[in-house]
Amino acid sequence: MKKKLAIAFISLGIILTGCSEADTVSHNLSKSADSFEVQRRVVFFNGITDKYLLTIEGLCALGNSDKQDRLSVTCKVGEDSYKKHYLGLSDNVSFLVEQTDAVTEDPFHYRMIFRPEAIIPDIDLQTSGN
């Protein structure tokens, strides 16, 4: 197991040496946003009328696996509380995501985040109501 981990980290190091500083910082900012560490403002607007339809602000992550013409926005609203919104996009409805606060990221360190729930799933047991 240790040998496999060492090979994985060496491979990662070789891959990352070709990345520019901007690529590394951009990747790290995306990881920070997906970990609810970045303040964002997401604005949905009508491109014909120039009117805002919806604004979402806070520690928000965008759905990376959304279907075409659909966007999900998940926001952390408390210590262990989250809200998720699904929005449909059309030919005249677009969105803009703005990072509202500066975040310090290290251009010399690549970021990998392991979540225990991704490795060991959370299992809910349900008993019958006898």
C-alpha cells in the first residue's frame, strides 16, 4: 500500500511540474470553492431584458456534473447545514459567478482533498416499525 501511494505522489509531482503558476492557483481556488471556503455571488440574468432573475451569495459551490442547460448551486449556510438550488438555463438566461473576497492560495503547492465519506460511505439504517 505504501509503495502504491509513493508511486501515486511521484506521478502527481511529475504531472504538476508542467503546470504554470496560474494553473496551480486556479486549480487550488476551484478546490477551495468546492470546499465552501470562497465567498461567491452567482447572478442569473435575462440577456434580452437585462434584468436579474436571481442572485445567490455566500460560500457556494457550482455543480460540476450538471446536465446541459441546468446548473446546481450548493451553499453552506451553517456548521453542518447546506442548501442546494437547481436552475434551468435557456437561450436568453445566463449566469455569472463572481468571487467576492480575495483568497490566499499557494502557487507552489498542489491541493488534494480526501473526504472520509467518499472512501467509507455513510450508511443509514432503517428499522421496521413493528
